[in-house]
Amino acid sequence: MDEWTDDAEVVVIGGGAAGLNGALMLARARRSVVVIDAGAPRNAPADGVHGLLARDGTPPAELLAQGRAEVRRYGGRVVDGVVAAAVRDGDGFAVTLADGRAVRARRLLVTTGLVDELPDVPGLRERWGRDVLHCPYCHGWEVRDQAVGVLASGPMSVHQALLFRQWTADVTFFTHTVPAPTPEQVEQFAARGIRVVDGEVAAVEVVDDRLVGVRMDDGRLIGRDALVVATRMVARDRFLADLGCHAVEHPNGVGEHVPADPTGRTAVPGVWVAGNVTDLTAQVSAAAAAGATAAAHINADLVAEETALAVAALRAHSAPPAPASRALRPALSTGMRR
Ligand SMILES: Cc1cc2nc3c(=O)[nH]c(=O)nc-3n(C[C@H](O)[C@H](O)[C@H](O)COP(=O)(O)OP(=O)(O)OC[C@H]3O[C@@H](n4cnc5c(N)ncnc54)[C@H](O)[C@@H]3O)c2cc1C
């Protein structure tokens, strides 16, 4: 871990794909940058990162360890810690950690990701990221042609069932506690051969560290190799409250995100966001790209500020123009005419 510093041009809060790629860009832009990271990326339970060009299948921890090394290669610092609060401090920010350390920054890049709130079904949490899944692009290939269940648990559940049908012909939709599918959705399921099971799922059944099915509340066991759930995705934003920067309900009802423009700039001057904290559906590649984009805009913002300050200083220190002497006047005016 790097030595603590109490001052940096940019503090990056969160060291996942978004934060580390942002920090890499800023360090390469010769900015002093500190990444503060609690070390719990969203995909930690997964074996590998899939769909990532040139690094497909790399374990999440290995990818981030390499990212940290790349940031450090350019002089960026990465420290372990949990940010508890960020407040405005003059023309910058004061960031305080849960352990009392503090650092001042001119700009903030917030990349703290999100929390997946899981459906409350006994046994489900323990299987999360292994055979309880959410994203076909992350895990679809791994469960291709297997018996997949989709637990209706959010507004995207019907969509998830139709998507997973692309990877396997054996999909069962459990209506569980949400309203039954509409007649149109029932027709879509029938057309795609997706079975619908009514009733509440009481538990996830596991044998020899492997999901084998779901137990219905009427006692039936329905065999499945994997269970797909829709989590409620909630941005990790609490420490930003004092800055007036906070998550709002996402328009499609899947959770809460911190709104920002396409460059990651929030409504609070000097604060940028990238990755899952703002884009709930971003995969690793998209989160990393957003971190890089935000970093480039932060650097441009600092350059603009520094240029304005330099121009003001230049004007303040420039001597007022001396009146031209009589002898010089003809030459000057000749020069101007040329
Ligand atoms: C089970 C599972 C499997 C997945 N598989 C894939 C896959 O195969 N391919 C793929 O592309 N995507 C996958 N994803 C999605 C992937 O996890 C996200 O795209 C990615 O993690 C988003 O990166 P991020 O940097 O925005 O957030 P994260 O990776 O979650 O990083 C956020 C970091 O901020 C830290 N943090 C949070 N709060 C604080 C704080 N207050 N102070 C300091 N640090 C803090 C966290 O500890 C964490 O290290 C998967 C997701 C899940 C849930």
C-alpha cells in the first residue's frame, strides 16, 4: 500500500475498473492522484471477468491488482480505506476516511459502484455470483444448455427470461412474489418454450456445494442448475450527502444511481462519477471506459482553471505599456502598416 498523502489534485473514491482506469489516465496526465479503495468490487464472488477483450476470464482480483500496479507505475497512489465523508473545503474538497485520515483534493472522481440488493430467499445469498446469477453477458455462456430458473424479482425479470433463452432452451420462470406476467408476456413465453411456475419460492436447494433447484412453498422441488435473479441496484453514495450529490431513482425502476452527463460530470461542480455508481448496467469494460472519459474531462477542467489563473497572473504582473518615444513613432507605425 502507498504512503498516505494529505493533498492531491484528484482523489478517486473507489478502486474498481472505473476508478483505476480513471486514475491511470490522470497519473499519465501528470496529475497527483490518490485512489482510496475499500477493496470490495461488485463482481468479487465471480470466478472470472467475462466479455472483456484481451482479458476474458481473468479473476476480478487479478485484474484489479494489475490495474493498481499500472496506476503506481505513473506515480499514482492507491490506498486501502473507506471514505466516510466528502465536504467542500474552499475551492476544493476535504475527504475523510472512516479511520480518521483526511486528504484534500481539487477534484473528486467517485467510482464506488453499487450494492446488489438480493431477493430475500433462504440460501440464495450464499450462491450469489456462482450459480445464482443476474447477467447473461457475464454468465450466460457458462450455463449454456443448462436448466436455468428465473426468479421474478424485479421489473426486468421477464426480459431476463427472454434473454437467457438465447443461451439455453430450458428456461423456467418462477412468478414468486411479483404480479403474474401479462397475457402478452405469457404468449411470448409460450412462443419461446419458457415454462411458467406459479407460487412462491421458499428456498434455494444446494447439494455438494452446487445449486440443484428451488423448493416451492408447497414443498415441490423443481430441479435447476442455475437461478437468475433481478437485484435492486443501489449506488454507494452516502458519503456524498454533505455535498448535495446523491442517488435518485433510476428511470427504469431497477434501482438508484447518481445522475451525470455523458462525461460523468455531476450537478456539483468539481465532482465526477463513473462506472456502476451512475450507470447501473455498465459491465467492466464500460465502467473502465467511463472512468477514462471522466478523467480526461477532469484534466481538461483543471487545465482550463490553471490557464485562467495563469492569464490573470500574467495580466497582474505585466507592466503598463510605456509611452512610445518620438524617435520610435515613425518606425512603429511603419511596422504596423507592414
Ligand atoms: C456476480 C457478478 C459477476 C459479474 N461478472 C461480470 C463479468 O463477467 N464481466 C463484466 O464485464 N462485468 C461483470 N460484472 C459487473 C461488474 O462487477 C461491474 O461492471 C464492475 O464491477 C463495475 O466497476 P466499478 O468500478 O463501477 O465498481 P466496482 O467494481 O464495484 O468497484 C467499486 C470499488 O469502490 C469501493 N468502494 C465503495 N465504497 C467505498 C468507499 N466509501 N470508500 C472507498 N472505496 C469504496 C468498493 O470496495 C470497490 O472496490 C459482474 C457483476 C456481478 C455482481
